[in-house]
Amino acid sequence: MKPKLTDSSIQTHKRLGFEAREYLNSILEEKLMMSFDKEVFDKYGRALVYLSPGNGQDTYNFKLVESGYAIPYFIYSNTVSPTEDGEWDYSTIRKMRNACIEAQKNSMGIWEYMDDILLPMELRFLTRRERPQKYCTDLVNDFLYSPQHYYKVSIENRLFFYPRDVLTAIRQAFRPTHDCSEWLHKAWKVIQAEDTTRRKRSKEKEKRGTKVIT
């Protein structure tokens, strides 16, 4: 982050903030609808809101990402929803990612300056004098990175997990990288062994059922 701490980057960050605000004001409609995911407020009391013009229309959150004036910041358990069979529904993430990739490809909004400015969460690290705390998974290669190695994952592919939820990430087949603690690797092996045993028993049960039917 240090190379980005320049007077120029600060001015660019400030200017882009005003541009994003002006863009949002230009598309806001009088009638607004708020919706929420799993959490209503974060730990600082800020509302975690999806804001849209009405039912069935894209949220302003999406439109800001689409225009390049915002970047996705996916945190479990928001943005992912388990289906009836226990799998995760990534539809919200997928839509945001696609919009983000297009904005990045066309150097829209902040993407033109991404190599020179800090991300909002990085600014928070510095102002609070704290290290990263959330584990970061890569939605493309299914790896799990320790908090301080989040930067190894492309912005659009990041899904963050608080330490309290990191075992959930492992159960969803995100594999710890070498930078993760040893206990996570041990947990990964145990969970993989349990899954292998479960699949084996399921196959044996299916075979027995087939024989009975025959």
C-alpha cells in the first residue's frame, strides 16, 4: 500500500468520490426501495442496504459497480444463499462480478486509476492502524488465503469470511493455501476425509437399494 500513499493518489481518490456521488444523484429516482440480505447492520451500526427504484429493477449498488464507480466487496454470509440441497446460490455474486469485469475491461470510473489508489478497506486498515482480519477466498480457483494475503486474489473474485466463519469456507471446499495456519490445514484434511467417507457410504447405500429393487 505504501507506494500509493501520495498526494496525487489522495486527490484522485477524493475526485472519484465526488464523481461517484454526482453519478448516483443523476440516476436516483424519487421512489426508492430498500432491501437487505442476511445482516441488516454491520458491527459499526451502518445499514447494509440494497437500494433500487422498485421491484425487478437493478439496484443502485449494481449500477455503481457497472459504471465503475464502486467495486464489489462480498462478505459471508451476505451475498450467498444455501439452496435446499445445501449448495450455495452465487447468482448475486455472479451478476456483480460480470459487471465489475466489464467495467474493469473498459477502464471505467475508478478502474482507470486502480494501480494508483487505495481501496476503501485499505484506507480503513491505515486509519485504524489494524491488520486485515477477514480470510479471503478466490471464487475462481477455490483457494482460501489468510487475511494478510487478500491482495493475491483479484478484486472481482474475492469472497471474505470472518474468522468465526472460516470453517464454513473450508466445508464449502475452499482449500487453505500454504500461508494459512496449520490448524486450518488439519481441519481441511479432516473435513475432506469425512466427505470421502460420506460419499462412499452413499454409494454403498445406492448399490444396496438397486439390489433390493432387482
